[in-house]
Amino acid sequence: MAFATAARERRRSTMSSRRRSALTGWLYASPLAVFVIVLFILPLGLVLQMSVSDWPLLGGNQGVNFPDNYVNAIDNRFFVDSVIFTLKYTVAATVLLIGLGLGLAMLVQESTRWKGFLRSSFLIPSALGLASASLLFYVLYSPSAGPFADFMERTGITFLGTPTGALWSTVFLIVWRYAGFYMLLMLVGLQGIPDEVYEAARIDGASRWQIFRRVTLPLLRPTFALTVVLCVTGSLLAFEQFYILTKGGPDNSTITVVQLIYNMAFQGQNDLGMAAALSIIVLGALIVINIFQLRAFRSPDEE
């Protein structure tokens, strides 16, 4: 009898301890849960509601307008051009940032005397806000007040005066601003590769190129997955740099998808419903693209 009573007490004590642990876990998680609900779940729900409603900028919800918002967003005369331009910019920025980030990471990893100086120099631009960096480059590219004004006046070349020039001038800004950040991510990945792996490759007679191609690159697969997802997502959502540098010009040739959403909502059409519908389309595309990227970088052991 005493044994049964002791067993019941132990069970009650165990259940009470589990409840306390669960309550403690919920208490620790509650601030983040509130943060996610208030700043993500509720706004996403509002955007979904707006995307199926007739919702002008002034006037509030005017009733259901589904699927007209989605059809009108896709039929917008700038939609296809903005998608093509955004993809072009994304490819250019991603290739340059990932390649330069890896090159800088390998440079500062192998350098000994100037290692600290180089790391700090490459990383300093990342501390500057994107809007501030865009304003800085806007002045640099200015044909009247910039340091290259005389050169542009003599040659007739303007950095932002042609679609191609505006694209690559903005890409240069992004590379300058973010190369140090991607260098840091790549450097963390490189430092996570054990030295024994390199030593074994050298003992087997592998050259530097063979070590890089057959050892470094495969072992950097998780780092590549992270950096590519970050870079592609950030590039597809580009807005500030083009809004400050080009305002979508010249001749509406540098309008990104996010800038098109902004124009739909606050300029010209003043249609929050159509802008919300395009936002949902962009969100769905981002989810699909990120899933594809993560599957593409999945290691063979995870298949």
C-alpha cells in the first residue's frame, strides 16, 4: 500500500514538474510569439484581406474585388518589364556578391600581416545604411555636383542616364555596400573546414585548384545555401537604392517589382488592393524560389 502511494506521488510530482517546464518554455517563447504575431501574422492577414478587396488609398474597404486585383496587377503595363529587370538585377548582384565575397574571404583568411586591417576595411561599408549609401552614391553620380562631373561633361557619359548605366551603377553600389558582409559569411564557412582535410588533400598530391574545387567548394555548400538565399531574396525585394538613385528612370527602365507595388499603392493608381495582390504574388514567388534554392544546395547525404 505504501509502495503504491509513493508511486502515485512520484507520478504527480513528475507531471507537475513537466507542467512547470512547459509553462516556463511558453513564458520564454511568449515575447517572440507576440513579436511574430503583431509584426508578421496580423499584417499578413491584413494584406490578404486587402488583396481580395476594393481598397483605395483613401476610403478604406469598399467590398470584395477578387480576382480582379490579381488580374489587374498582372495586366499592369510595367509588370513584365519590372519582373525582367528585377531578375536581371538579381542575377548580376548575386553572382558578383557571392564571387567577390568568397574571393575576399580567401584573401583575408590567408593574409597574415594585413589580416585585421583588410577585414575591417572590407566590412566598414556594411555598417552604413542602404539609404545613406544610396544618397552618397547619388552625389557621386551627379553630373553637376559629383566628383566625376567634369569627366561626364567632357565625354557625355552619365552613370544614371541610360538603362544599362543605371543598372550597373546600382549594382556597383550594392557590391560596395554588401561585399564585406558576404565576405564575413564566407569566412565563417571557410574557418569551419578542418585543417586536417586540407592536409590530407595535400598529402594525396592535390594542387591548389583541385583542393579549391574538390574540397573547399563542396564543404562550403551550407554557406553557399545561406548566402544565395539571402542575396537572391534581398535583390528581388530591391527598392531603396533604385528609388533614391533612379526613381525608376530613365524611361521607367529601372522599376523593380517592389517599386511597382509602391507606385500602385501611393502613386498614380492609389490602389492598395491591387498593390496588396501583387505583394501576395511576390511572396508566393519568393517562397517557391527559396524552396528551389534550398533543394538545389541540399547535400547528397540529405537526399
